[in-house]
Amino acid sequence: MSFKFTLIHKDKYTDARAGILEVNGIKIETPVFMPVATQGAIRSTPINMVKDCGAKIILGNTYHLHIYPGESLIKKHGGLKKFLGWDYATLTDSGGFQVFSLPQKKITDEGIQFRYEKNGQKVFLTPELSIKIQEDIGADIIMVLDECVEYPCSKDYAKKAVERTIKWAKICKNVHKKENQYLFGIVQGSIYKDLREYCANQIVKLNFPGYAIGGVSVGEGLELLKKVVEFTSPILPKNKPRYLMGVGLPEDLIESVERGIDMLDCVIPTRFGRSGTVFTVRGKIRITNKDYRRDMYPIDLSCSCYTCKNFTRAYIHHLFRVKEPLGATLCSIHNIHFYINLMQKMRNAILEDSFKEFKENFYSNYFNKL
Amino acid sequence: MSFKFTLIHKDKYTDARAGILEVNGIKIETPVFMPVATQGAIRSTPINMVKDCGAKIILGNTYHLHIYPGESLIKKHGGLKKFLGWDYATLTDSGGFQVFSLPQKKITDEGIQFRYEKNGQKVFLTPELSIKIQEDIGADIIMVLDECVEYPCSKDYAKKAVERTIKWAKICKNVHKKENQYLFGIVQGSIYKDLREYCANQIVKLNFPGYAIGGVSVGEGLELLKKVVEFTSPILPKNKPRYLMGVGLPEDLIESVERGIDMLDCVIPTRFGRSGTVFTVRGKIRITNKDYRRDMYPIDLSCSCYTCKNFTRAYIHHLFRVKEPLGATLCSIHNIHFYINLMQKMRNAILEDSFKEFKENFYSNYFNKL
């Protein structure tokens, strides 16, 4: 088994890149979007239908999987992939981001002390423990434990968090022993250019097979997100994949890819899908809106997903109206397909040096609703 | 388009029958189980996965569909089949059974006066209106409006309901005009042999393409259900399909088929599935039971459904534990497959004159858990 990232082409007029990531025999075209199976399932969506959407890599959350069902059961199954019935690649985060959002956590240089939300049990998440759990969960790609800070965050504290992130990255790298599992480094530094640069340089020195930009999507907004990617991405090695964690809306994906990002993950497609918000080339719509009660069109006329090929907006509207859980399933399928398809369109545009035109064209449809 | 029922074989030692029902170009092997899409969806289950379970005919509830989304929207889609994305046959009930369970209904010889549960609106469901709604919904097979009585029910009242059922059956037959849609008669009569016989004889005189036994599964229990089927079924014409409405558990299906029933429907596979109760050849199990927390087997080792081919009991247990809706989906798929497969096994046994042995063998596994 192996890990290999091949940069195929860089767009002539932007920093957007098309590549191929091969991990343990699975070939993933980049830029790639990774649907999130937080608790061991893409919510409301049978995994074979996620596959039919064209997904090649999905993400599991270490924090949630550690609580339920616990990594030992996943290990017993032969890893996350076998546990949830997935044929392609998997990635787990380190647990740091979830813990970051908990109240009453206490962070020291040794790790993060917190209590489980569900049962109040005390846990001390160290870099060593995060790697141990992730080794047991057994994803193809795993992440170092990092300290994610809030937005806004003082520069003093952001600096402290960067130092911890670097320290923990070294520990993670040293303790990670599992073969055929590839550990990515993470760059922190809030919105501070010099901190991001410093952190990126230190992390890159450790020579990971891939690098992530963390600590974004914490409320900073698209303009700051763009800046953070803009000054962090160029420091990361050209020949390694760049993963922007927890992003985002379609426009966030486009702006990030334009700035050199290769991998993204987000719960938005399924979270929005569950409440009936669906993406179309003409913008987001809420299928629960009464305008769609008798609408005979599919969610998106140009879409080839299972939902759009088989059902009208009126039917899906009806499902939400009668509180039928199938509505959430159909909208989640559509949204996942929309995201995967958006990445493929971006990749094609990159290969043709037409990313700028693609973006303009996409926005002119997406933000100018009829 | 057309309707044709061919009796292929009667089991030598029981009244069990194997046949083929052809309706509008769709070939359905009988005995057949029909999953229920109450409100226009098999709950929690993508319709393509219902198809993969081997279902060839599904049922919609006229009462629910009339309220939401209303039959005009379904008609606009080209009928129920197109509305919910189903390729095979469909059947609608008359609405009578759902109305029967409402409080404050008032039944006269003209129809049933009731209020919608959801908005209190007054409705007067007549035989004419039921047929009109069912014509708009456009299922392949539709049902006459009948009066379903409670159990227990006085013989006097049961007699009145039988007379109304006969009267309404005549009206339904007269007003039903839609081509390529086949209207079944329904036999009522509570648990009274002479009433059932009388009703069956009167209904059969009207010459429907198929006949149902209604007013069962209302709390009378398996022993009385068996008796009702036993004294009603032989009166129904041999060359027409016999449909037992709203039945039931696996043992109910077996006992009914043994007594000459060709078609059955029930919400049990999906209703039980949603709460994690699943059927196996060794009896029902509750997957939410902690015994299954680390169980590496599929729900049923002998099962070839999507769920059993891809997931362990431990995984499905986990999904319910974290309240992930996919758990309901996977259990519903398994249960629907179990029911469809049970019918196929019965059919094979009938064709080999070994229904009795099949039943004994099934029960000895199903009721004697290891």
C-alpha cells in the first residue's frame, strides 16, 4: 500500500491545482470534497448512495467515534471502512476541533482536559492518545492533534496555540507507527499572517505527506478565510496535498480551490439537506417553501443525481411536509452530489486553464436567481 | 394494458396457492407481500432499495394521500407510481380502514362523516368520492369503500356493516370508469361465519377481478384470523386473487397463505424496523439490545439483503445508539427483504407440495431461539 500525490496541472491564471491522490490503492482526483460521516454514518444516507454520488474519500470524527462506539469495536471490524461499509478512502480528524467547541475544556502543553458531553466522564486528550485512537479507527489518512482557537483570538494566545500545535505535531509524528496510514500536519495561527507563516514553516520541516490548514470556519467569514488561505497555501510544498478543514459553502470551496487547496470537508451538504435546503446552479433553495408545493421540476434541472433523476420538487416538498425521513435522505444525496460535481467541474476548468471563467460563470448563475 | 390472474399450482396438502398476477404489464408472483407507502413513501427507505428487496407491488393509503399532498398533485405527476418513483405495480385502499380508526366518525348508508385529524376539516367520504380519489391517485388496483367494524362487534351491528359494504361495493363498481385500473371487492362480516359467507356470496356476484378479506387485524388475534380466512377464502372464486388486508406478522402471513390467500400488506416491516426490531429465521430480535453491542454477525446470517451483506449487528446497534436515522433505513430494508423472501420461500414450497414441511421447519427455527 502507498501514498502518492501527483500534481497534474496548475491553472494558468490562478493558484488552482488539479492532481491525483493515491492512497492505499485508491485513486482520488483532486480538488476533492470529502463528505463527513461524523458518528460512523453519512447522516440519513445509505453509504452505497454516497458512493453513487461519486465520493472517493469520506471523513470520520475521532472525538465522536471514540465516545460511541469506541475505537476498539471499529478496530475489531477491521477499521472504519469495514465498519461503515465503505469501499474507498477514509480520513479521521484528531478530535481537536470537536473538543475546541466544548465548554469547560482546559488546555495545557500536555493535552486537552475535557468532559464528555453525554456522560460527564473526564478525558485527557493528548497527542499520543489521539494517534492511538486514530490508529485503532484505522483511516487511510489521519491528522495530528492541534489547538484550534476561537475567532477572534488575541495574537498572544494564537501564538501560544501555534507553539502547542507545533509541539504536538512532533509528538504525533514520533508516536505514529501504523503502516499504510498517513499522518497530515496542521497549520494554525488564527488570522495572523506571520503566525500562519511561522507555523507552516515549522510544520513543513517535519515532512508530513500532506498538510492541512486548520482553525478556519470558526466565524471569521469568507474574506478572512480567503486571506488565511492566500498567505498559508504558498508556503506549503507544491508536491503535497493541501487540505482546508471544515470548509464550507460552494463559494468557500471555489475561493479556496482558486488559492491552491486540494482537499475539503464539511457537514453542510447533509446538515442543510436534513432541513430541506438544497443547492442548485441557481443558488440555494428551501424545498419546504410553499412555492415548491406543486413544482414539477427536479431540484436542479441540470443535475444527474438519484434524487433529481427520479423525483420532483413537489414530491420532496411533500415528504418534508408529512415529516417523512426520506426527504432528508433525498436532499442529502442531492447536496453531496452537487458538491462532488462542483469539484469535478472545477477540476475540468483547471485542466483547461479556465478556472476564472468557470468561477465567473458559476457565480453569475448562483448569485443571480431568476 | 390488462389484468390476468393465473393459478399455477395448489399445494397438495393445504389450500396454499402459487399464481401469477399480471397487471398492466407487470408480472407479480403470488403469494405476494406488498410493502406500504402510507404517505407516498415507504418510510425511511429509498424506493430503489425497496425494488432491490424484490418488491413488485406497493400500497398507498388513500386517506393519507388525499390529505397530503392531495390527489390532484399525484394526478398531475401521472399517478402514484410516477410521484414516488416506482417502476412496478401499485394498489390503494379505499380510505375506509383509516377512517374506521378515527374518533367521532359518523357512518350512514351514504358514507362516512369525519374530521381530518390534522386540521379538523369536515369530510364526507362516500363510495363515489373514494373511487374518484383513487382514480386520480391512479394505482393499478383500487379497493371498494367498505365498513370495517371493531373487534369485538355485536352480530347486529356487523350485519348492518355487511349490508352497507355490499351496497357501497355496488356503487363503487358502477361509478368506477377508469381504464387500466382494477377494482377489488371486499368481504366484511367480523368473526361471524354466516355473515362472512353471506357477504362473500353477494360481493362475488358483482364479479370483481379480485377479492379482499377486510376487517381483520383489528385485535381479534391469530386464532380468530385463521378461522375468518378459513371460512371466507373457499367461497371466493378459485381463479381470482384473494387479498387479506393489513396482515401481519410472519406467522400470520404463513397461516393465511396456507388458507388460500394470495396477497397481503402490512406496515410491520417498516414500523418495526424504525424501532430496531428485525426479523430473522430464528425469530425477532431487538437490535438495540445491549447483547448486540459487539456482535460481528449480520442481522440474519442466511439473509442476502443490502443490510446483511454490508453491515454487522454491532454497526446497526451503534446507529440506533447515536440516534442516526440510517439505522431505521437499514432495518426497514432488512425487514422488507425478509417478508418478500418469506413469500418466495412459501411459493417455492407450494410448487413442491411441501408447504406443511416448510411451515413446520420455519416455525421450529423461528419460535425456538438458540
